[in-house]
Amino acid sequence: MNEGVEWAAHVCVVLHWLHEEQRVPAPVPVARLAEVYDLPAPYLVKQVQALTRAGITESVPGKNGGVRLARPADRITLMDVVAAIEGPDDAFACTEIRQRGMNEGRPAREFAKPCGIAHAMRGAELAWRRELAATSVLDLATATPRRVATDVRRHFARA
């Protein structure tokens, strides 16, 4: 999994902290979000664009523009963030190598069921996806010490 997933998840949590006390959340420039963790802004822009395409954030153009969460943090899952950055494909793709080499001439019916490796990997994938889908951005924000949220707000309060 690429580091963009970590970055995007942190962006969502930071946006939640900045917006949780506002009725109409103010957009935050991506360059300011990049400052929080000393990330390269151009690369973070790509991650935020993926979040926006997935409907997790929304982009607000203009002089005072930026991004904000497109829906409440309790309705954004970690699986949503992963899928936005990594895409919807499974992490493991079976290529059926067992049908090559010494087994090349065997009838297809001998390979009708997935092998044990594919079966185990699929089970792990489903468990992983269920866990990520059960964890919201609000859960992540709540599990973080409140002082971190306070520090983020203080950072953004500075001009």
C-alpha cells in the first residue's frame, strides 16, 4: 500500500478536527495541510484530488478556497479512503500459475476450485476490508489524544 493512504487518512482526520465545531466548515488550502506533517504539497494535492473524486472531500475554488470533508467523519470509513487512493482492486490477484508448467496439459476441471493460497488470500482480504469498513474517520479522530486535535487547531489559527 502506498504512503498516500496514510497521508489521506491523516488529512481526513485533520479536516474533521478543524471543522467539528463549525456549522459550515471553512475550506483549508492543501498547502497548509501539507505543512502539518511536512509533506510535499504537490504530492498531497494528488491524494486530495483522489479523495475529492471519491466524494470524501470537496474542493472549493477561489482566493479563500481549499478542501473540506464532503460528509460527516462518521460516514467516511478507512476503507473509503483506501479505495480512493489505491483503487477498488483486491490486494492479491491470483494468476493461476498452477495451470502452467508441469500442469499445462491437465484438464480445466482439475482447476475449477481456487487453490488454498487463493482461498486464504481472499479470506484475509475480506477480513481486512471488513475491519477498514468498520473504522470511521471519527473513530480515528476519537482514538487520538485530544491534545493532538488542540495542537492542530492551534497550528491553523496561526497566520
